[in-house]
Amino acid sequence: MPSARLERSVTNRVVGGVCGGIAEYLAVDPTLVRVVFVLGTLATAGLGILGYIVLLILMPLPGRPAPFVSANSPASAGTATTSDAPAGADPATHAVEGDRRRAAAGYLLIALGLIFFLGNAGAFRIVQWQFIWPLALIAIGALLLAQRIRT
């Protein structure tokens, strides 16, 4: 059953439960997530290890508040932990959420693959990537903050 928020796994862990937590959140096999982490680490000359450490710090254990968020803040008031979930939660809802998460991850991977393919094919010769990636990160951060303010 996928969890309502991204948390480290307590039951499916090898090192810190990060890959197990991501697998539970996306409702996929944890071995697949571990293989992606290893391949990502090899392809990026070790940046996967840094990403794992960052996720280890940012992903909370089940039942604990998110790091860097006080218990009285409005951001933590609406988060439901697995212990707060009703015992008779609808499994169909969890299946739909898992399908939605897998679809979103699939679309993201397809988009990234398409961008890298077109970049390698020379379609973006005029684009200066040293400006695009920081602007993309700024736009994503602004979108996340705007959604937080709106809710």
C-alpha cells in the first residue's frame, strides 16, 4: 500500500530506507529503484551518493514530522502520517494514487529522455544549457511555493 507522503521505509531498507520509501511511494519494486540509483551514481560520477544523502536527511521516518518543519506550522498541520490514517482506508483509493504516481514518474522520465535525446542529436545547438537549468530550477521552486500559498 503506497503511503500518503514520501517517507523512508522501516521494513524495506538496506542502508537508510530511502530506496524502499521511494518504491513504496511509487508502488514499484524496490530493487528497480535501487538499480536506478546505482546506474545514476555510475552515470553521474558519484552524484547519486550525494542525492541519496540529501534524501536521507530530507525524507522523514514514518510517523515523524518532516525535517525543518515545526510541529505548529501550517505546513505540518495538513500532513497525515501513516499512523493517523484510518484503519479501514479504501484500498481502491491507494491503488489510484499509486497509478497516478507511477504515471507522473513515467512522464517525467520520458520528458527527460526526450530532452537528452534531442540534445545529443544536436536539436538544441542554439540553447545555452548553463542558463536553462538554473532557470528551470527557479521556475519549479516558484511553482511549488505558489501552490503552497494557494492552498
